Amino acid sequence: MGNSNINRRKFIATGAMATSAIALAQLGFAQSNSGNAIPKNSPNLQNRNSALPNRKLGKLEVSAIGLGCMSMTSNSYNPPRPKNEMVKVIRGAVDRGVTFFDTAEVYGPYTSEEYVGEALKPLRNKVVIASKFGFKFENGKSVGRDSRPASIRKAVEGMLRRLQTDRIDLLYLHRVDPQVPIEDVAGTVKDLIREGKALHFGLSEASLDNIRKAHAIHPVTALQNEYSLVERVHENKTLALCEELGIGFVPWCPVVRGFMADRFNEYSRFSDESRFTAVPYFTPEAIRNNMALLNLVRDWSDRKGVTPVQLSLAWLLAQKPFIVPIPGTTKLHHLDENLGAFKVAFTPNELKEFRIAFEKINLMGVRAPETVLKDV
Ligand SMILES: NC(=O)c1ccc[n+]([C@@H]2O[C@H](COP(=O)([O-])OP(=O)(O)OC[C@H]3O[C@@H](n4cnc5c(N)ncnc54)[C@H](OP(=O)(O)O)[C@@H]3O)[C@@H](O)[C@H]2O)c1
């Protein structure tokens, strides 16, 4: 575990959808509010022609799995992909019932928002778009955090332009800026919501203290933090706080950047530009060590007749009914596999048995519990 926290702080940070009603109930899905009036500017999720269930983040209803759009453009795990191909992936996700799309000003920077904006423009009223502010840029590169009210307003104007929309459904603070009181950030977002430029407020990787302070100024709809079978630090206290305050939880890196898809082993090597090199659980030593978890997941996925990535996502979904993972992908066949997570149901005893087994594995390169109390 050694210096993993220091490194982490450096890191900017259907198929066949024949899922039975019983399996969905076991997974605790909120059903669509198809009988309710739709508030102004709310996406019309009723037009979905798919079996993909919905969940609630605070009062915001979204598909129970969203699509992360970071790696489409940001040189994080792969070279940026052509816009026309990614527009097809994003629209293909809508065809499959995905209504929740995650982007950020810093992805690219700017280009992920442009892709999302172009892809979703004709479908705007059917989807929920989430984006994030909180960095400053020089010469097209992020050069630190900036959440001053004027900077937030400027960022949001740019987002609206790039996303080709008049409102951001879920506007997150990407990382807490130590120079700006969280109350000032929450107050600015509250004003933007009053003006109709944003509809809901979110935070990412904020400390418990800052979550409470922000929520007191304006209700926080969602917290977006890293959470997966490998990175479980937020089981410490954050999930309980979300439950207490009625905040939804959106796990980022839910498939551990492809590790849970069985894509890597100790011989995998990454280019210096890729995000993998900044992640402590992607050193050869950590991968070798953490294979024990993947082996366990392989056993369970064989037992359930699904793939390791499906088992991993289903496990996340089974933790709390207000969890909505946003696996990132640039490929529709991977999206199909990920949406197949809804084929998996766990009994309470299976969840216990699985947890007892994975908690025996001493993972390497993961965050220490104290990080939950700080703004990483
Ligand atoms: N708030 C934050 O600070 C923060 C930080 C990081 C990310 N995020 C958000 O969270 C989203 C998800 O996180 P992430 O993209 O970093 O990590 P992730 O979802 O755990 O992993 C994405 C990687 O896994 C691969 N993958 C996905 N499904 C696969 C499958 N079925 N089979 C094989 N490979 C698969 C993708 O490659 P292919 O393209 O080849 O499918 C991609 O390289 C991002 O897109 C972004 O929107 C937020």
C-alpha cells in the first residue's frame, strides 16, 4: 500500500436483456415513475423501449448503469477515438436503454463534452447528462484546481456550448479546491440551478465534512467516487453518509479500468502518457498480487454463468439501491457485456459468502481508509 495515496492524489484526478422480474427485485431496482408528471426540463425516460431498469440518485431518475465518456477522448487508457465512431457508441447506448451519460470539462479537455453534445443533441429530452467543473487550463492542459464562483460560471457557459444544450442535468464539482470554501461552490451551483442552467448538484471525491457542508447549502443529488471490488475505501463511511442524506452514489472505475474484464496480467506494460502508470494497483507487482481477487471473481462468474466484468458490476449494483455505476467504454460490444450485469442476481447468503472470501485477499495499491476523511 506504501505510497499509493500520494500517487493517487497526483491522479486527476442487452446483451440479451431477458432479465426476470424476480432477479430485478433481488437487485433492488427502482421502477420507472411512468405514471408521474414530468417536471419541466426532466428527461422523458418513458420513451425508452428497453428492459434496462432505472434507479434514483436523490430525486434524479437514470438508467441503473450509465456510460462513462472519459476514455473516448482523453488519452487515459487508449488514444483518443474518432468522433464519428464515439457518436455511434453514445447513440447505441441510448438504443440499449442507457439514459445516463458522464463527461467532464477536463476530459480531453473539452472534447468529451463535444462528443457527448453532438451525439445526444437529437435525443436530448430522453437522457440525463452529467458533467464536472473544477480545474483550470493553460495551453489545453489542466494546471490545477479552480472552483472560484466566477470560474464555475465560465466553465458552465463553456459546457452548455459544447454540450449543445440549455441545461446540465447533473453538475458536479470534480475535485474540491482547497482555496475556496465548499459553501461558496454550493452557493454558486444553487444560483445556477435557480437560473435553470443546471438541474442537480453533485460532488466527486469530497470529504465527508465537505459533503455535509455542501448539502446544507443545496441538496447534493449524487456523489461520484471510485468504487469497485478492488477499491472499496468508501465502504468505510461514505456510503453510510449518502444513505443518511439521500444522496445517490455513482462509482467511477467500476470495472477497475478493465482489470475486472481480465484484460491485464503482471506482464502488461503501459505507456508513460496513459493513466495506468499513475495508478498504484497497475504496477506489475500489484497486478500479480491482485490476481487472487480476479481468480475469485472468475470462479463466481463461472458459477453464475456470466463474465467476470458482469459479476463485478452486478456486485456493485447489489450493494445499495442508490448505486449507479458508469463503466467507461469505447466499444458497443463491451457495453453490451456490461449491461449483461442485469442477468446476475445474488442471494443475501451469496453476498455474505463472496464478501468473506474477497475480504481475505490482501489487495495491493488500494487507498487507505484515512483518504475518505480528506479531499483527495
Ligand atoms: N469523478 C472522477 O474523478 C472520475 C475519475 C475517473 C473516471 N470517471 C468517470 O467514470 C467513468 C468510468 O471510469 P473509467 O473509464 O476510468 O474506468 P472503468 O469504467 O473501470 O474502465 C474503463 C476501461 O475498461 C474497459 N472496459 C470497459 N468495459 C469492458 C468490457 N466489458 N470488456 C473489456 N474492457 C472493458 C474500457 O476499454 P474499452 O474502451 O476497450 O471498452 C476502458 O479502458 C469514466 O468514463 C468517467 O466518466 C470519473
